[in-house]
Amino acid sequence: MLSTHYRVAGSVAVISLDHPPVNGLALAARQGVLRDFTRALDAPQVDSIVLTGNGKLFSAGADITEFGTPDALAEPSLRTLIEALEDSSKPVVAAIGGVCFGGGLELALGAHYRVAVATARIALPEVKLGLVPGAGGTQRLPRVLGLRAAADMITDGAPRTAGSLAECDGQKLLDLVVDADVESAAIQFAERLDPSVPPRRIRDLAVDEDEDLAPLRSVLAKRGRGLRAPLVALDLVEKARGPFADGLGAERAAFLQLVDDGQSAGLRHAFFAERAAQNVPGMPNDTSVRTVNKVAVVGAGTMGAGIAMNFLNAGIPVALLESSREALLRGVGTIRRNYESQVEKGRLAYAASVERMGLLETTLDYADLSECDLAIEAVFEDMDVKRTVFTKLDDVMKPGAILASNTSTLDLDAIAEFTRRPSDVVGLHFFSPANVMSLLEIVRPKRVSDEVLATALAVARRIGKVPVVAGVCDGFIGNRMLLRYRRAADDLLELGASPEQIDSAVEQFGYAMGPYRASDLSGGDIGWAVRKRQYLENPDLRRNEIADRLCEMGRFGQKTGAGWYDYEAGRRDAIPSPVVADLLDSYYRRNGIRPQSFSAEEIVQRLVFALVDEGARILAEGIALRASDVDVVYIAGYGFPRYRGGPMYYADTIGLAVVEEALRDAGTEPAPLLVKLARAGNTFN
């Protein structure tokens, strides 16, 4: 099957990439473009060449499955192909539609002119894989977009629309932006070119040397939390001020160094893990998916309001239900303020915010939810409350409607049995803030149908979430592991480490914040409520004396101005608390404990290896389908540093024998699966 198609329209040769699913520039695609390009050069009736995609997209870039294989180095390389286009005696026009990412954009930069549809999404996202562009992107883009704009684009990896890029001052990236039919527009553009004018090569353009990138460097150092690629990319953009050949050589050397770096390997693992998580073993690929055109959200608190925003953002109407008018007004106010904030920050157009609010209905009556296709409850974590909600939903919802719970810990099998349709009940566990966090745990009760599960996965993708399927247990994947993580932190606390020492060690490892700062942010009362339920269910369960005492004192975190840390009014800076220090000293004296000291490495090992051990137990029980699913949960939902690949992958890189020994040294009997794999010299992934 050909990866490109060739045709001639008058005096213009049109080369179309057609390499499913995303026109990745694998060896076959590169060979096809060069073959057709050579054919166009040799054709006397051809005066110019248009390079385009398959109608839906230009190219999503390099095929990263080739990394580390002979095909990655086989000729023509992407650099060879770009140089051939750039040195062409006949002008080359890139027609950009849909997606133009990474190597796809670098290929387009090798053309002499670029025509794009306004909605096309353009990016150099390599830093998200711990890499830098490897085929001239760091040197060509600054020459046509300006140093600072190019640096922003390369170091954050985020897509921009062609329409927005066309508005950049002095840009030479896009020669024409159209509203539709980019291929026809590119052909007409090519036909108007003067054959007597030599084609314009980007490499020959100069860069404005007055732009200062030092402020961006400071931002990247703070935001990256140890991630190397963005700072390396910025260094390369700086080199665009000098000779093109020197910058290109530096870029190639940096790319080869990073591609073998552990950070890039971890990021690539995370990339593929997110895709693997959407595949459910045993569920046929052709499983039918139910239509979801309207969603009900029961509960208008912080979580319910955030859940509703996900669907409003995707253009899906929402009916929001509460038990009182006051609560309903508060929920609508939360949603409105969130949109107003986005508008003020320039992240959302005012018209779009009005449109989204227009999709929101409110009600106090369950009967008004009867025509919704999906209902999600987001009420208090109490089984009796859940019973009331699901009984009412079961009574009013139409046949075929899906009933979902946002519970973070409760038994979904029991909740499903509150209804006459247990096969239509599923868990959709959003993470707070629900309109921001990307993870969605899809909890699979034993009686749920494949059709409902497939629909849940489709809905997750539609609203831009990263879905992971989990089995039913207390806390599912994420919160069950979080309990072990927090227990490991609290063990260190009880042995002499301070909250700030523990948080600092974990943040140096790459977390956005440590366990105690995170607790103060989310609210200590949430964990306290879970612990009190667990104490009732299991009277022999070990008490968390320090955390419980803190909550008894009313120190719930930022919401009360005091938790594990103290907080000044209107500020979120965590200030070490003398109250907590006194509480710990009292605990040590009362229990005859002589405080120990711990290195940052020891603290990280205790916490991360606790995650790994619990993850191994979850895998053995079938709660998680695969080890990489556990990694996705912790990266997308709990702030585990993405470049480390997730806890299970990180353990693989350290060596499971090392993990086993460290757990035993800490007084923990490792999970049988971990021991089995360690003894066999195997890995989780």
C-alpha cells in the first residue's frame, strides 16, 4: 500500500501523504515523498509542487515506534527529505490542514511557502516526550516566527492554530491562511508564483537578535521541576541567532543525547501507557457505544460543578440537580466564576463562555432528568445517601440511560444493586478540580455491560480525559495506593521527619507538591472522613493519631488557614507551624520515641516504594488491568513526575530486587507478585 499519492493539476504536482492513522513520517512515508518529489522535478510540465496531507491532517510527525530501530536511521531521513525540498529548483508549497505536529511541521518548514487552513493545529511537541525537534525545527521556526514566539512554542510543546499564528507580528511562517479547501488554495497559490524568482529558503533568513530569552529561562527552570528538554530546547533556539549549520549540528547532537536519556524513555512510556489504557482485554473492538447527547449531574458542590464543566466545554448540554435552591445557585455561581476567570486570563472567548453557560439547565426535580442519556452523582460519600440518589435515578431515567457514581472509595457493586439495572451502572471517578485534572477512573462493577464500559471510555475521550479502567475495591487504584503513600509518609513523621522535610524531598523528586502540602490544599477533613468510616468498618485498624488530632483541632488546611502548615490570609504559602512541631514533640515524648533523621533519598524511597508495593497487590488482584495503567493513574491524577514514567515503571528502572530489599529494610513484607518478579529478574511493564 502506497504511503503517498501523486497527481498533476495543470502545472502543479500534488504530493499527498496517506499513511494512517496520523500520517506519521515513518520510513515508507519518507520514501514515498522523496520518490514523488523526484518525479515532479523530472516532469517538464511541472513548474511547482504542493505537498499536502490526506484531507484530515497534514502530519502528526515522526513515528516514535521507529525509535531505536534500523528504520529510524534509514535513508531518506527526515533531514535528508527536508533538505531536498529546500534545495529544490522548483518552488514547494506546503498545504497544511488538520494537524501539523513535530516532524510534520519541520517538513513544512522545508517548503518554500506554506498555506494553511485557519483551524489547523500547529506544534513542535517534542519536549513532551523529553526530546527536542531533530530535523531543524529549533533553527527554522525562529527565523520565520521570531525568537520569543518560537521559543514559547518549542519549549511548551502546545498546539497553536494557524489563525492565531498568522496574527504574530512580522511572522513569515504562513504565506496564506484560508477558511476551507486548503489544497485548492495551495494549488492556486503555486500557480501564481513567478518562475523567475528563486525559491525562498528559511535557512537563509536572519533572526532578530534583540529579543531577550532570560525571563523565559527562569520560568522554565521553575515550571519544569527537573525536566531537561525545555531548557535544552531554549539553548538551541538561542543558537538560531548564529550560523544555520552550527545550530543544526547542535540540535542533532542534543536530540541524539536526549533520545537515549532516561527522562525521554519515561515520557515515551507514559505516552504509550495512556493509549494502552483505553484497550480493555476481552471486550470486542466492535462493541457498540450508546449515544450521549445530554448529561445529568446530581450534586452542585465543587466536584459536581467541575464535572458539569467538562461536558459544557465539550458542547454537551447538562442538567444540574440539587436538593435546595441555595445549593443550586452556589453551584451555578461556581461554574460562572470559573468561566469568568478564564475569560479574564484570555484563555476563553467571552462568546464561548456565554455559549457554554447556555447549555446548562438547573432543577430541583429528578423527573427533569428523565431524558438524559447519562447521569453522574456527585453527592456526599455516604452509602445511605448514594442509595437514595440511585433509587430515584432508577425510577425516572429512561431505559438505556447510564447511571454513574463519582464515588472515590465506596463499593460500586453494592451501589449497582440499589437499581433494577445493575448492568447500566458504572463508576466515573473524576479528580479534583474536576474541570482541570485529566484522569478519569472508570470503575467496572461485576455486572456492568461491555456496551456501558465502552460508552464510558468514549465519553472520557470526548471530554478530553485520560481514562483508566479499575476494578472494585476500597479506593480503586488511585486512592487505595494513596492510602499506602500517606501511611509511609506518616510513618516517617512518627519516626522524626517533619512535614516540610518530607514535602521537600518529594518535590525535589519531581512532584508538584508533597503529601502534607497536598493534604492542606484538598482539605484534611476529606481524609479524616474516610479514616473514621474505615475505623468503624475495621475496629482493629491502626489509628493515624497525629493526623486525627490535627483535624480534631479544626486544622483542615488552607480552607481554615491552618493544617500541617500555617497560612496567612489571602496567601497560599505553606509556613512551617510551631503548633504542628509541638504536636509532634508531644507525640514523641508520650510514646518514648527518639526522633531519627532521614535523607531526601530515603524519604523518596519509603514513599514511592510503598506505592509500588500496593500497586503490585492491586495488579495481583486484577483491580488494574496492567502495570502501565497504574502508572497512568499516578501521573495523570496524583502528580507523579511524568518523566519518571509512573511508580511501576520507575521501579522497573531501579530494579525490583532493590525495591524488595528496601521494603524489607523498612519493615514491610513485599507483595508476593513483586517478590516473584524480582527473583525471576523480570519487570512489571
